Amino acid sequence: MQLQHTFTAPRLGASVPTLPRLSRHAGFWAVAFSFLAVTAFSTAPSALYGLYERQLHLSSLTITLVYAVYALGVVASLLFVGHLSDWYGRRAVLIPAVALAAVAALVFISAKSLPALIVARILSGMALGGSAAAATAYITDLDSGTDGVPTRRAGTVATTANVGGLALGPLVSGLLARYVPDGLTLPYLVTLAALVIALFALAIAPEGHAPVQPRPRYRPQRLSAPESARGVFFAAVAAVFVTFSADGLLAGLSGTFLAGPLHHPSPALTGLAIFLTFGSGVVVQTTTTSWSIRRLVATAIVMITVGLGVFVASAWTAPPSLALFLIGGALVGGGVGGIFRGSLGVVLSTSGPEDRAGTLATFFMAGYVGVSLPVLGIGVALQYLSPKVTLLIFGLAVGLGTLAAAPTLLRHPDSGH
């Protein structure tokens, strides 16, 4: 790892070293790791909700409400903080966001009650919302060329850190909860250690975007789009909304369906199912970098549609099929990953350093609203319907929504390629 030392010169003439600074290349990977740590922490509880239900005697509707306050924290943070790194610099926003995630981890560790769970989920949602746009813009700043044009690597690394963290969090927490004592504490100790390392790395990372002088008067994020590319930007926003809804469907039903019709309540298996969903997205993102965006998006739409069909069919076979459940989730996740990379590339290529975090905040806000709505609907539907009927209804809704949005997703496919 390369370090760049800076010095101060006191009156006596002796040079006293201050904190070393990472090179831009090393800082690029430090920011990517920090983003990975926050996203992994944000989904770590997903594999543990079954344990919370049993230990705290919670209903599925209560768990849904816990998820709802997390999603509310994400969207609120994107709305009020997501754009501020365009004004104050990337580090000034990202370091507090990672520190807030560490505080949330401490709340998870220190208290085992429903109020503590709600507080911790709100804080973790706010941390993710505060870091998503700033970290993505930061990664792009540090890897842009001398002309300020973002590289393809920046988009690939940003999406991999995002989706890869979402995949790793449930897998690690599920395995630890299954095979190590005190399954509601150790997963958060592990993620806390990663967050502390991330804070240190950010403290010595170079700034990607200097603060604006004079700073604009504060206002919440307005839903904005690049003036010169509104059509392609809104196509990207539609893409992330629809496809994140598919991920929300899988994340919301995995634990319930595995514990119910499939009779596999293991947190490790829940973590594995979520890992396969998000992990396949990482595989698609990293193996299709030479594809045109049109080809990537068209293939991803097919994967999502077929995957949803397999996922729903897994509940209606006799007996319900675990293999089909996992295969369907992997296909959907791969499709979501492909469309996410393509649409994020469009957003990065149509925004400049001065408004990059603001447009990214709008983009991520659409995505996390999309990922939240199915889970909230599932929680209500499960009070009245069986898991497999609920799965059928929401699978059809997301699948039809994806097909309806296909013309929009393919309208400007090669922008940002």
C-alpha cells in the first residue's frame, strides 16, 4: 500500500510528520472496502431475523416493521445527506456515515430487545443512505481520468462493493449464528471490526472532491437529473426501481419461505440463499465488462423473468423444492446485478463531479424505495395468505413490472458504455 507523507514546519525549523496519506490508487481501494463494510453490515441482520423472532417472541409483521424503519432510515438519509459530499467533500460525509454504522453495531451488541433492534436498524439504514452516494462518487473521483471522465473500472468496483457487501453480510452472520455460540452478538463484533478498519483507512485517504467555496445554503436533496441527459437518466432510475423490487421480494421472503414450506429454519441457509442472490449479481457485473449495455440489460431482463418463474415454481412443487428456490434466486440476483451495473454506468457518465453525489442520491433513493415496497407488502400479505400464495402474487407483480419497464430500460442502452 502506497503512502504519501505530508509535513508541517514549526518555527524551530524541524519537520514534524502528520498523518500519512494514501495514494489515489490505494485510497480508491480503501473507499471501496469502506463501502463494502457498510453494505455488509446493513444486511447482516437479514439472516438473523428468525433468531430474533424466536428469542424476542416477535411476529412476522413486527419483523416487517423493523425492516420498514431500516428502509425509512436509508431513504431519509439519502434525502437529507446524500448530496452533501458535493458541497463539503466526500470524506466529510463518508466518515460520519461509517462511524454511525459502528454505533449501530454497538447497539446491536449491547441490547437484545425490540426497541434496541428498531434503533439499531434505523441507525444502520441512515448509515447506508449516508454512504451510498458519497462512497460511489468518491470511488469515481479517485479513478477518473485527467479529463474528469469516470473509468469503467470505477463503476464496476462501486457496484461490486455495493452488491458484494449485501451478499457477504447475511452469509457471514448466518454462518456465525449457526455454528458459533451467541449468534446475536458475534456477527456484529465481526462487522464492527471491519467498520473500525474502514474508519482508519478513510482517515488517511486522499480527498476526491474538494469542498465548494462558498458553500451553498443547506437544503434537502431535490429529485434531480442531469440537464443534458434527462431521458437516459430516468431510464436508469426506472431500471434500479424495478430490479431492486425483485431483490426486495427475495430478501423479504427467503427466511419465511425456508422456515415455512421448506422446513429449513437455519440462519446459515437463509444467509446462503441471500448470498447466492446478491453474489450472482457480482458475478454478472464482473464477467460482462466487455458487453454493450444493450446486450447486458436485455440478458438481465431475461434472467430476472425466468428466475422469478423458477422461484415461484419452487413453492408450488410437491414437495416444495429447495434447489429450485436457490436457482431462481441466483437467476434473479444475476439479472438485477447486470441491470444495476448498466444503469449506474449511465448515471456516472451523465453527471459531473459538481453534481455527482446529488444525482446518485436520487438514483439510490429510487432503488431503496423499490427494495422496500415488496417487503412491506409481503409482511401485510402474510397475515392473511400462505407463503406460497404470497410468493405467487408478488412474483407475478415484479415480473410483470419488469416486462412493462423493458422498453424504457432498453431505450438508451448504450449511453455510458
